[in-house]
Amino acid sequence: MVYIVCGVSGTGKTTVGKILANHLGLPFFDADDFHSEANVQKMAKGTPLNDADRVEWLSDLSSEILKWEKQGGAVLACSALKEQYRQQLVVDTHSNVKWIVLEGDRELILSRMKQRKGHFFSAEMLDSQFEIYERPGYGQIYDIKSTPDQIVAEVIKSVS
């Protein structure tokens, strides 16, 4: 099983994903690590990525998801903001992907982003993510008012 923890930047995808991976004994991956240098530089300058910027990134991630599936599973933190992105990620998978969707109030997310150190994504780009976010009609949706440990406990309960 591959678990994809998704949501806009600042919702805690990486934190929740790492805790979940530890609990499940699976490797953890962050989709940000798969961006091209050009994409990272673009975001570092405060320019949101467009669909064309994401094509190769989503294709690479889809290949990785298939590989992880064959290796016994993984946990991936990935924004996956649009339905078309989520479909591209799982186009080649053979088993179910478990979607864990993190959502929260813009002000709470913005306050968290402002506390980050050394992350290439600027808080100013948060609005662009909210603008393109399409809530999935599947998966489990969690409010980030809960702690990461509480969210993971709920996820673990649902897969037991």
C-alpha cells in the first residue's frame, strides 16, 4: 500500500507522513525532493508553478509510486492539489493508494509557514495553492487543528 499525505503547503504533510511511515514500518518520501532545480528556483523566487512545470515532476513521482508499490509500500507527502495531479500520480499503480488529506484554516497554515526555517516555499504563495486546490471526493480528510500524532492515530485505526 502506498499512502499519500496531501494538502496545501503548511498543513503538516511531512510531519504526519514521517510519523505514519514510522508507525507502519514503511519508507517516507517527500515529493518536494523530486522537483527539478528549475522548479525549486522558481518557487524560491515566489513564483507559483503552473501545470506545465509539474508535468515531468508528476511523471517521475508516478514512476516512483509504482516502484514503491512493488517494494511493499511507502508514505509520500505530496501537495496533489488538483484532481488531474492525483490521477497522474496513480495512473500506473496496481493496488489501492490510501489518500490522507490534510486541511485547515488559512490563518493557521500561514502562521505555521511563517515559523518555518530553510524551506523554499514562501508564505506568499499559499493563496495560489488555495486557489487551485480541489478537495478530493475520496480518501480521509483530517483537520489540522488535531495534532500530527492524533491524525496518525486516526489513520492507523482506519487501516487496522
